[in-house]
Amino acid sequence: MNNVNRSLKYIIKDLTKIQSMRENIIKNMRVVVIACNKAIALSHERKLEKAGMQIKKAKKLLIKNRNKVSNNLFRYMITAEQEYVEADSLLTIIEGKEIKSQNQLGVQRDSYILGLLDCIGELKRLTYYEIRNSKPTEASKIFNLMEKLYSSLYPLTFYDKIIKEMRRKIDVNRILIEDTRSAVTEEMRRTKLIETMKSIR
């Protein structure tokens, strides 16, 4: 049993190290998720500078952990990276800038795709925000971006066996798109009717 015991001693040492790294990653990723959730809420409140600070905090932690993590532990970062993509993309859109690429954000493939799919739900909230503030043109612009993002991501449904949760998110977003389209169309009609009535007077 000497060979077995020597091997097991080495394996236990390695597993203990991995277990410690795993627990540390999970702890840090919770902080990332919280920061991203705050950033999303602040973005909707139009507190963009504060939102940006939360995103920077999340990014710093992600980079720090990514540089330490071995390949078999990357899966514990996906959810946090996903939240980061969603938060950064939302803030970028509100600021009127281009959504960043996967390389620019420095995240894994699955995180990027799933984060963009989640961002579609936040775009619905943005659209309704503009409708409530009587800005149908702005609402229409955001909805158009929402549709374009969905159309770009929809073909990836073919790979739903590879990217977990993608099919469900695609299906949910299809419903969000239809609901938002109805709201935007109704608001545009209402605005046009009001303008017509004003011109008659």
C-alpha cells in the first residue's frame, strides 16, 4: 500500500488546495454579483457615475480571481461574469456608447452570451421608463436595439446543448420582445392621436 498511500497523500494535498481556492472564488464572486446588481439599479436611477464605480469594483475582482484560477474552477466565475456583462452593457447603452466585445470585457464565451441575453430584460425596463416619461421616440430607439440584440443572439439557439440556460433565456426574451413591442406601438399610436387632435384644434 505504500504507492497508494503516497499517491493519496499527494492527491489530498492537491484537493485541499483546490477546495480552498474554490471557496475563495465563490466568496469573491458574491461580491462581484452584489456590485453588479447595485450598478444595474444605479443605472436605472441615472446615477451613472456611481454605477460605473460599482462596475469597476466588479471588474477588478474578476481580473484578480481570473489570474489565480485554474481552468477547472472557471465554472464558478460564470454567473458573476454574466452579471458583469449585463451591468456594463446596460450602463454603456444608457451612456449612448457601443456595447463592448467579449475581448474588451475579458470574460468567458458563455458568460458573454448569457450576460447579453439578460441585458435584453433590462432594455425592456429602459423602454418602459421612456414611455412613462412620455418619450416615445426614445422608447422606440431602445426597443429597436433590444430587437437587434435579440436577433443577433437568436441563431445561437442551435448550440443550446453546449451553452447551459441559453434556450430558456432565448424563450423568455422572445416573450419580452413581444410585450415591449405592444407597449411601444400603443404609445406611438397614442402620441400620434394626441398630435392629430392638437393640430385639429
